[in-house]
Amino acid sequence: MANEQDNQLKKVISHAKEYGFIFPSSEIYDGLSAVYDYGQNGAELKNNIKEYWWKFMTQMHDNIVGIDAAIFMHPTTWKASGHVDAFNDPMVDNKDSKKRYRADVLIEDAIGKMEEKIAKEVEKAAKRFGESFDKDMFVKTNPRVAEYQKKIDETNDRLKTAMSSGNMEAMKQLIIDLEINDPISGTKNWTDVRQFNLMFSTEMGSVADDANKIYLRPETAQGIFVNFLNVQKTGRMKIPFGIAQIGKAFRNEIVARQFIFRMREFEQMEMQFFVKPGTEMEWYEHWKQTRMKWHKALGLGNDNYRFHDHLNLAHYANAACDIQFNFPMGFKELEGIHSRTDFDLKSHEKFSGKKLQYFDVESNQNYVPYVVETSVGLDRLFLSILSNSLKEEKLASAEGEEGNERVVLSIPPALAPYKIAVLPLVKKDGLDEKAKSIADDLRSSFRCYYEEKDTIGKRYRRMDAIGTPYCITIDHQTLQDNTVTLRDRDTMKQERVAIAALKDKVSESVSLTGLLQSIK
Ligand code: GAP
């Protein structure tokens, strides 16, 4: 990771810890690798993100319902889903640094470097030719670019073939041919590439033999597939319809780095959309666009999102793409959208011996529906919001503000842990009592933070750092005319507002309803 990106991620990690968003798990024992706990503010932000997703799926779509399936499932589930045999990552060790890597990621990074070289050639030529520069023509005709592109295409083809056939020797050969160095030791001293299954297992019951081996689910989707008929029949659902779920998933990731981006215990928000066979590509396109709009409504900047089509498809998919986000480490996967065909339902039919079909009244036919899945990592979404919102700002001297710089977390107001802070200017003359009674009145509508210690400027700084969209200050004028100053987190502007008008004024910008309505 480049230094600047590295620093930005470090700042996010330390801010998350200092302000009660995220702590290393079991920190008093020096933590547990790639496992994290959400603190008092993190838990609130996470719950608000979940609510945004859940309401969008199950409240704004009358053909989507939500479930909450158990983490433990019958072990045959994972045989049927293909995870026992195929949920592997190819791993390779560097003998000098003793570091372990995902072989496919090393190769993809090498492809990324070749792509960067093309981008540099284009940039240079654009400067040279000025306004008359024709990028498409240049890319097609420049011999150096053509050479890089040829190598990229060949590498992608070889990677795809090796991954889909599970040919680990071919993977190793690619690493050799691409002359990939270990980023740490700088050497090419690699072990053979081996497959590594990512599922955690444990034993159920008191007898620890293999028959009782069960898995911690590596995706929430299977809990939806095995309940497909239960929900369809009891909910009288008609195709097309969706089943949504939020829950924990577990993966024994080979390389678990980059904070909450890649964890061993994480949370997914998944929706399986069941459609008539033959219509899946239409729905795949539909959900690609719909999910992108949902993300962009958060206001983190449209340029920070892009689609990335998968060349190496998972064992269940006939089309797949990621919505990538511009994290501190660069553009990386935030959400996956997959056309999963009828692979899962058919396979569960085969392994369970139970029919998992839908009777279509219009065509008078039974069929196994096709599935389009949207799957977003809650923790990654959390990281995208936190990292994008954390800002250090220089302040032009502003009345009532402390110091000449501030750290502010400009998270979308509807997702903020506290919506409003209630601050008596001083803790005397009855201002504190008045402030407490205002806070009590607001609490049924918003999460309020009440604080009376320190200067008002310091209290504003603390509220900025946890992303509280509004602060209200109760001063002596309040006792006379029942007005307060309302300070906006982002603009730092203050205005005098009647206490009676506060709820409406604040609701306008902090309500989840407003955010949901803004999805266009
Ligand atoms: N049911 C499909 C599925 O699980 P995936 O692309 O493997 O597909 C979906 O995962 C999403 O889950 C990813 O886009 C990512 O946001 C999140 N995710 C996957 N592995 C993760 C990990 N180790 N830590 C955090 N989030 C993860």
C-alpha cells in the first residue's frame, strides 16, 4: 500500500478506537487476528446502516421479505452448496519472508500494475498531443500499449483456466512467468501453490467424531435457499420475489489484513431474488443499477463507486460483478451482485431429495427458479462510510469554535450515532436544568447526547469527532425567550431556533425516511 493510503487507514483505525467505534477483539489479551468489536458509537452506526438496508429491501419493496436463519446448519448444506469441495483459496508462501499470500491476488496485483503502465502511457500521450488526442485510437494503435494489453489478456485467460480447473501448478507457473516478487523480502522464492478451505468447523453434541462436524456459515445465503419453500408458501409469495437477511458469516481468511475490510468473523446483508428462468439477466441488470443508486444516495461521492465485472466466476454463477468503493487502500469490492442460476436450489433438491420448485399459474408449470443475489458486507460498508467521512479541517476563525483546526466525521446524518447534542453554556443559573428538560423531550425522537463539562468549543469538537449532526446550546437568552442556538456540524453555522421548532427542523435532515426517499 502506498504510504499516503497507509497513513489514511491508520488515522481511521486510531480514530475508530479513540471515539468508541471499533476496538480490537479481546484487546486485554493483545487481540485476535482479524476479529474486531464494535464499541458504543460503532454499534449505533452499524445498527443504523442495517436499518437503512433492511427498510430499503423489505419496506420499500412489497415483494421482498426478511428472515433470520441460524448460523449453524445441517452439514449437508455445505456439501450441496459446493463449499466443502470448492470454497478454497489458492495460497502460496514466500520462503524468505515466511509470509503467506493468496496466489490469485498476487497475480491480479501484477495485472493491476500492467494496467497502471497503460494508464501512464495514455497520460503521457495526452499531454504530448493536447486537444487533438484521441484516446481510443492511441490505445488501439500504440505498440507498447498493445503489448501490455496482450499480456494482460493472456494472463487473465491463464488465471481463469487455472482457477476454474483447480490447477495449482498452473498458478505457480503464472507467478514464475510474471516474475512476481514478494513485496516484503523482494525475492521470488515461492512454495508450491496449495488449496486452502476457508470454512471454520466445530463439533455439535458431546461426541467429537466426524459425523457431528458442523460448519460456521461462510455466507448467509444458504439459510435463505433452504427456507425458500417455507417462505414462498407461508408468505404466498409470487415470482419474482426476494428474501433478505442480515447475519454473521465466518471465513478463515488466509490474508486477513486491512482492518475491518477482511475479517474472519463479519456480517453480510444478502438478498436472494427468485426469478423465472430466462429472465435472470434482466434482473441482474436491474439489481446492479438499484444497488448502485442505494449506495450513491449516502452522499459519499459518486466518483467513489464503480462496477467491476468478474472474469473468474464462482462455482455457482453465470454472471457476477462487484460494486467497488474507493477505500483508503484504493478501489476494492464493497458488494457482490451475482446471477447464481438455479445452482443452489437444484443442488439442495439433489442432496435433500425434496422438491424446491415453484408452481407458475400463468404457464401452468413447475420450475426451479433462478436467483439473482445482492450481497454487501456490513463491515465494509461501515469502513467506506467511516473512512470517507473522516476529515481534518483548518478553521477560519469562527465564533464559539475551539482552536484553528478540527477533526470531523461527516457521516450521513441519518446514520449518525447521536443526532443531536444538548449543551448548557454553563452549569449554573438553571441552564443545566433547562437543558436536561429539553434533552428529555427530544429523546423520544432522536438519540441525544447531554454534556455540561468543558468549554462549549471543546464540546463541539467532541461532537464533530463522533459525527453528531447538530448541537444545541442553552444560554441565558433561552430562559427568557425559549430559543436555543442550533449548530450545524458540517457548516459550523449557528442559528437561533425556537425550542418548539427543534424537532421538525432536525428531523428534516436526520430522518432515515428522508434518506430512503432520496434514492433515485
Ligand atoms: N453469498 C455471496 C457471497 O458471500 P462474497 O463476494 O464472497 O459473496 C459478499 O461476499 C460480500 O461480503 C463482499 O462483497 C464483502 O463485502 C463481504 N465480505 C466477504 N468476505 C469478507 C471478509 N472476510 N470480511 C469482511 N467482509 C467480507
